[in-house]
Amino acid sequence: MFEAKEEEPVDPARRRKALLLVGALGLLVVLLVAVLVRLAFKPGHTSTGLEDAVRAGSPEFEAYVPKLGFEEKEIIVHPNLIGMAQYEVRMKLTNRGDRTLTGVELLGRIITHDDKVVAQNISLPIPRIRKSLAPGETMHISVKVDGPGNMSEAQVKDVTAELKALKVE
């Protein structure tokens, strides 16, 4: 009724090759997952900045910056459910000059108590929020910086916003 099948003897060399192939495929999957995780959590800028703008240090930039008013600086912490935080620096920008601003680039930084910059980000309130800021006009601007996951609020000394570039007509 039931007949036992005779099993063919397994060749040890063939078995070794099969195990080696399975191990190589497993290693490839692990490396692929590691690369994807690294890319997903890679820190960096969300923006590349303003093109064709005058930058900090140039004579035109340095001549126009005193004509800008930055008031009511406020730092807001936006915590999330997994213990990380996003820091936002908000302020009011007033154009007291005689030219229209068509671009503003801000650089936000998180600074620790040992004066190390641990995170930074670029914000372009003009032209993203508003196309331009004419002489005499005021607008609210902000820059947000994601805090590192391994850092608590107590380790943050300051969150700064610095004007890095302008486009003026």
C-alpha cells in the first residue's frame, strides 16, 4: 500500500553551494535595508537656497541689511509623539529700505551648550510665502530646524536664525 521512496543521496558540494547562495542573498537584503534606512534618515537641507542673490559678506548685502528690521524674535518647540522636536524661530521682518525684496534666505541653527551646531536648515520666506516685500512693508518670517533624535531640549543652548542672502530689485 505505502511504498517508501528511496531518497537520492544529497551531494555535499551541492548543499554547500545552496547554503552559500542563500547566505549571499540574505546579506544582500540586509545591506539594501541598511542603505534605505540611511537614505531615509539622512540629515540635510530641505532647500538649496536662493539663486542669483547677494550673499552675506558682499558689499551690496552689507549695505542693505541695516535697512531691514527684525523684531519680536520667538522660539517655539514643536515636540512629537516619539520624543523628537522641531524648533522654529519666528520674527517680524520690516523693509525700511528703498528697494523691493524679491528673495530672503534664512539659515536656522540649533546650538548646544558646548557651542556646537548640531542641526541647521534653510528657509526662503520670500518668494515661498510672499512674492516680494516692498519698502515700508512688514511680514512674519520663520525658519524650522529638526532637532537630532538623540538630543533633549535641555541640551539645546540656543536656536538662531541668520540672514544669509537677499534678492533686491
